[in-house]
Amino acid sequence: MSALGSRTAMLEVQRLLVHREKKEKASLSLSGEIVKAADVMAGKSGRSAFVERAIRSYLRRMLRRARDQRDLETINRAADATNRESDAVSEFQAWPE
């Protein structure tokens, strides 16, 4: 996840996932059980298509987590001010005693 720590990296990965390019050969070393399980799950679509879908899905999850983390940090930075504003508003809305 640290690789997506920078905004630039996130934008580059998003750009790459949107634009489909020509297929390239890649050599991967995977555990035997992973290859067998991927073959079972891939069915007729084939191992390469399955691995590509899995990696795309994983990258999208990483992007989503990085965005969520960035949003949470933004919310937390503003939390004290937001809470003070909320408290002030709730005082105006309280029933008079």
C-alpha cells in the first residue's frame, strides 16, 4: 500500500487502469497450488485472463483504500472544528428551560 502513498502514484495507476493497452508478455513465478487454483477458477477464460482480472481488482482495492485513508485523514484534521461548530448549532436548537 505504501507504493500508493503519493497522489502522483495514485493518479498514474488510475490512468493505467482506465486505458487498455496491447497485451505484453510477463513471466511470473507462483506457488504450484496458486497456479492450480487459478486454473480451476479461470475455466475457459484461461489463466492469463484470470490473473489479469485478479490484479486489476487488487489494484482497484488498493486505490480505494488509499483514497479512503486520505479522506479519513482529512476528516480527522477538521474534526475538532467541525465538532465545535456542531456544538454551537445544537445550543441554538435546544429547547429553552
